[in-house]
Amino acid sequence: MDRSKDANKVTFEEALTRTGFGLYSYLVVSLAGCIVLALVCIAFGTTIIIPTSACELGTTSSQRGILAAAPVVGLILGALIWGYLADIFGRRLTLMISLIASAAVNCLASLSVNWWMLMFLQFFSTFLCAGLYPQAMTIVSESVPLSKRNLSVLLVGSIFLLAQGLMALLAIPIIPLTFSYYLPSLGIYWNSWRTLLIVYSMPSLLSALWLYFMCESPKFLITKGRETEAMEVLRKMHRLNNLGTKTELKVKEAILLLPLEDINSKSSNNQCAPLFRPPLLKSTIIMTILYLFQQMPAFLVWFPTIAAQFVHILETGEGSNLTLCSIIRKSIESPPEAADSCNLNVTSLLIVLAFGAVQSLANVVISFVVDFTGRRNLVMLVTGLCGICGILVNLIPNAIASGVMFLIFLIGIVTSGLYTAIAVALFPTSLRTLAVALITTGHRIGSFASMQIVNLLFETNCEAGFYVYATIFASSAVVASFLIDDRKLGRVCKDATKL
């Protein structure tokens, strides 16, 4: 009798595998992509809004710097809080609240009467959506079978990279519009940049509506002792993933077994302490270091300016024998005319869009090869190669060649998706969202500091900036070597499932 009961028990991963990969899986991955787009439009929309609103709001250079920093601070302060709430109250509920609240505040920002009101509302809207990326990645990883998990997580990461280009694409037809309607009650003019803020809120509202029809993470439900609800979710997933067939989910009752680390963490009263104790301490340290060593956002801030200067060089042939740092110095020494200070450089935005597509394509390629190479090994390859290219930027006195090395260096940002996939695999369910939020918060703090450091180095010693940051990024290959080879871990999990 005992053996019969045991035969009905399966691990959660086995139960999830039996649900298959079909319509529901596609919906979850697509939803996560939409959520990531919502995050990018709200958190990084300021890169478009700040220059285009400068004339109406009368912002100075220092004020525009503060406006640019406000969303970063919101991301830093909000990530841990939303990660904690998601591990306590569930992924679905927390995501819906975050999406609706951030969209509402972002819409309110379109009515800003001065720069500090815009700054506060942009900070608050970003604070409210700070947990969207790790929560979207977590709900995908907990709703997709292990065999498709790497592919799904990295595809969502590709959407994140492409989303920055899509954000620029949305701005191109809207920002040049010249309409202006006076609102006497507020003393402002409703124009194109205010309209763009409303447009940037739409992905959040669409995601919230979409999420309303989706299920909670079944793994979260099990960790909270809600086995009956988890079984209902798994049956619904199985039904949608196997449309057109009459097969039933072969899992009896609500008897599902979790891995040992999930059982142990489930009984822990302290939500955060296990991350800083063995056996999770090593994973927490390594993943935090990997994220800290990846400081591509500090360089991406300069990308539109560098792209504009490259267009000028290609058109005139002037300075074609310059290194990238020489081009950067030239762009700093030759700022745009005052009349053009509030105009959007459409050509530069198109270049940003194209580069976003290249980054996304690179991530898609990674998605298809990661199961053969393993996440750890691929991280070692990408960080080593891109880091070396970052060093070569200073050593090639040719604008085109130096620029190509710079682009390859920037492609290193695709490691963000790999890091998230590794973190999702390393940490137990009850701590997963909090752990991902914790290490990404460290990355954001590092990026905020690096933006100031890199900007200073570009003006004083550009070459040193590339040497230092490229070397640090390349050294990530050594740090990643201390992680377990996930291909071996996958074989162990398969063997355990058979037993």
C-alpha cells in the first residue's frame, strides 16, 4: 500500500514536464516579453523624454542629469521590496498591482508643470515597476518545463534588448509632431512628448489585462502549502498545452514533492537570511560579483551621441583615422547648437533601434546554443570575448574598426539574460524572486556609480575607462568558472527524476 502511494508521488519538475510545452507556455513567455517592454518604456523612457521636454520645462544641463538619475534610484529602491512582496503574496497579484500603479503614475507624469514634478513622478513610477523584470523571469521559469526553460528565459531576455529599440521606434513618429494644445487649468501645453508618456504606459495596462486571465505560478502555490490550487493550475496548463488531445495529466491528487532545498527554505522564518548562509552563500556572492562586473549601461548612455558622430564621420570622411575615444572627445568638445538642443536625432534613434535588433538576435542565438554549451560555459566565452574587444577599442586607430570593437563590447550586455537564468536555477522557489532582485539591485547601484565614473573618465582619460571596465568584464570569465557546470546538474536532475 505504501508503495502504491509512493508511485503517485512525483517531483514538481516531473509534474511540470508532464503538462507539456504548448499554448499556455507560449502565452506565458509572450506575457513576460510584454511585461519587460512595459518596464523599459517606463523606466528608460526618460532617455527620450528628457531632451524633448527640455525647452518647455526650461531644464538646465544639471537638472537634466538629475532627471536621468531619478529612475535609476527608483529601480534600486524598489527592486528588493517588490521581490520580497512577490515571494510572500505571489507573482501574479504583485505583478498586476505593480503594472497598474506604475502606468497610472506614468500617465500622471504627462501633466507635469515643471521639471521637479516630472522627476518625482518618473522616480515613483519606476519605483513601482522596479520588480517587473525579475518577477517576469521567475513566473516563466516556474511555469515552463525544465527542457525548455533556458530557451524561454533567454528569449524573454532578447525581448528586453529589443524593447529599448522598440521604445525608440515608438518615439520617431510621435516626437516630431508639432501640435500644441493649451490647458489653462494647469498652465501647460499638451504636445508630443506628453503624448509619448501616455503611449509608454500602454504596455503596462495591456500586460495587467493579459495577466488577469493567466494563472499563478504553480510552484509558488506548492511552497505556500496550497496543493489543491497548484493541481488545478497544472491541469489547466496541461489542457491548454495539449489542445486537440484527450490526454489527462497523470499526477494523482495534490501529492507533489519539491526538491530538498525548497522544503528547507519553506520552513524558514527569515525570508532573507538563507541567502547569506551555506549552501546558498557561495551562489549569492558569485552572482552578485558577475552582475557588478557587467557595467554596460554606463557605456550605453553615450551610444546615441557616439552614433551621431559616426554618421557625421561617414558622411564627411573627417576623422576616419580616429579611435573611439578621439570621437567621444570630439563630440564633447563640439556640442549641438542651441536651436537643436530639443530636437530628436532620428538617425541616431534608428541606429539605436538597429543595434537593439543585433543584440536581440545575438541573444536568440545564445538561446539555441545554451543547452549544448551550458550557461556557465557560455558566460565564460561571452565575457572573455567581449572584454577583449573592449580593450581593443583603444588600440585600433580607425573609426569603423574601433566602432565595431565597441559594438561587440556592448553586446556583452546579453549576459544579463544568462545571469538571470543561472540565478533562477541556483536559488529555491521561496527565495528566488528576492534573490534575483537582490543581485540585480547590486548591479543597478554599480551602474549608477559607473555612469558618473565613466562620464568623468570620458572627459579626462577615456582610454583608462575602456581599459578598466573591459578588463573587469573579461575577468568575469574567471569568476564564472567557480560555478557548477549546469550541464552536469541537468543530468543529475534527470537521473533523480527517473528514480
